[in-house]
Amino acid sequence: MTQNPGVLAGYRVLDCSIAMAGPFAAQRLGDLGADVVKVEPTTGEWQRHTAAGGAAGNEINVSFLSLNRNKRSVALDLKSDDGRAALRELVAGADVFLQNYRPGVAARLGVDYESLRAINPSIVYVSISGYGEDGPYRDRPGQDLLLQAMSGAMFSAGRDGDAPTPAGQYLADAVTASTAFEGVLAALLHRERTGEGQLVTVNMLDALTTLQMQELSVHTVGRKSQERSAEPHAHVYIRAPYGVFATSDGFVALAFADLHQLGELIGEPAFEGWRSEVEGWTRRDEIHAKTAAKLLERTSQHWIETLGAAGIWIGPVLGYEELVEDPQIVHNGTFVEYDHPTEGRVKTPGFPYRFSATPPQVYRGAPLVGEHTREILAEAGLDDERIDALLASGAARATEPAADPVGA
């Protein structure tokens, strides 16, 4: 595989985060060429031992594999004086330090912003939390489902009276990761202009709340309440028809149809003369029910071709199996494939952005625990004798490097 320097080549990131939001943000930086050093306990990061869906893998489970490509691993015991001392030497040569410890833990370990800024004044320090660095919810667990529940979004779709429905993704984690990624890039740009590092704080609650810019503004400025319909409408602030409808052989998504035109195309005379911006709000349940009854009579492909040709917004509802093989996904190169020394051929989602001069790449697969401990500590100036002493005391761990890393 040809490996051109990425747009962030030359920057070093110390990733002290666990689970999803922090590691995903750090992986994005690695995709753009940054040297991401994953600082993990000698027992391995938590996600190494917890596989979504039970996808255990060979030596690295799929959850860890998917969130930690383009990183090197140094395994240090930060509860030991020697481990923390080694980390401080790494900080001296780093550009970014990223952590998502529970509030207060970084200070207890001596790796809070003020402590690390004293070592490296130009450091960009990113702290990710569930609810904020302080405040009444400071010590609550920052878990994805709990944040989705607090965000208000679960009451923006579905039937009135039904239980709120979570998203089908780890949405709070993913949005927080993207927010932290943006914060790092903005802080690095500021540093390029001024030479000044800074503290960047990101929390999952704010990230998920501000994602709903339009919806919450409709509530706070337009003073429109969240009123779910009797029918399973896809969003409380969108007129009918808007949602997922069953067909004779599957499902389609239908949005923003002109009611008169829709009635002609599906054979529903009741819609004749109806004005979308009036009836679409006042007769939402009736429109949904009548549309649902008609769409059930024919196949998904029939309705996609018939309504799509007339300019109505309609599309298929795909599962993962169909998504991976979708022609546009294949054309876009949305998924990347590479060879991993322990996990074999790996196919995962790639990069959500394109650069003409500095394209993101898979430089290396997810590392084994402490796979790069020796080389990373040596780069920080530690000699062989001191590294051997750290390993002998248990303050660090080194794993024999895996074979040839990435292949196209």
C-alpha cells in the first residue's frame, strides 16, 4: 500500500481514552496521518475485553479493532510513580493529549491540564466527559443510552403513547467523537497561528443536544411542543407523509410528498385538492394511515420507481447486509480493506472526508497491548536500561510486535 503523509503528519497525539468516544476521535486523527500513541494500562484498555455483539476476533476483538487503527500502543501503569514519570516524558514531545477519565481522575493521576501544561505549554489538551467537568451531573455515568434518553430525541419519533425508541447506533458516542475531533483541529489551527496551546472540553450531553439545533430551536424559539401522532410518524416537527412504510415485500422511506400528486400516483382519491402545508399538519394521522394502506399493495421497487420518477422523495430501507453491497457505497469506497497480522483480512467503514492532496489512509491496524512500548519510550529519550527496569517492575508492558502490518 502506498503511504503518503497525511494532512496531520508530524503531529503526535497521546490517546489516554477508553471505550468509544475518545478512541474514535483519536482514530480520526490517525486516519489523517497523526502519530497516535494509545496509552493504555498494562492489562489493556477496557474495550479490548468488551466486544459488541460478542465479536471476539482472534487476539483483538472487533470493537477494539474498529476504533483503534492507525495507532501505536504503549502500556504503562499510571497508578505507579514510574509509569506516570514515563508518561510525563511522552507529554514533553506531544501535540495533543486526549482523555475521557471520570471527572477528577486526571487530577488524582497528575495528568490534568494544569499539570501537563507545566511540562508542555503548547499542548492541546482534550477532556471528554459525560455531562461536563462540573455541575450536578458531574459524577453520573456517561453512557450512550443514558445520554440519548436525556437528549429529548427519543420523543421526536414514533407513536403517541409508545415507549421512547433509542437510535440504532451508539449515537451519543459517535457525535461526541466527531465533536472532539473538530475541537482538536480548531485548537491546532489556533496554535499554528499563535503558538498557544489550550484546554478543550467536550461533553456528551452538550454534543447530543447541540446536534438537534433545528429541532430544539423550533421548541425554544417557535414554541412548538413535541406532540407525537397516533400513527408512527418519523418526526414530530415534519408534516405528513414522513416515515417508513411497509410494502408488499419490504419497507420504503417516504418524505415530503405533494399530497395531491401522491394521491394520484398511489390511487388514493381522498387526497385530491389537499394542500400539503395545511392538511399535512392537521390531518397527519389520516394521511399516514391512508398512504400506508396503499403502499402495502405493491412492491418496494414499484413504488421507488413510480414515485421517484415523479420527483417524490422515496428510497429503500436497507439492513447492513444490503448497505455494504450498495452500488453507491461501493462506488464511494466507503469501506476500506486491509490485512491485519492477527485478525486477517479486515473490512471496516473508512473515512467520511476526502482530500485531494493528503488523503486519509490505513497506516496500521489496531495494535496489540504494548506492541510499541519500547520504541515509543525510546523516542521519548528513555534508554534501554530504564525501559528494562520499567518492564521488570510492571510499570510498563511490552508485547512482541506483530508481523508485517497493513497490506492493500
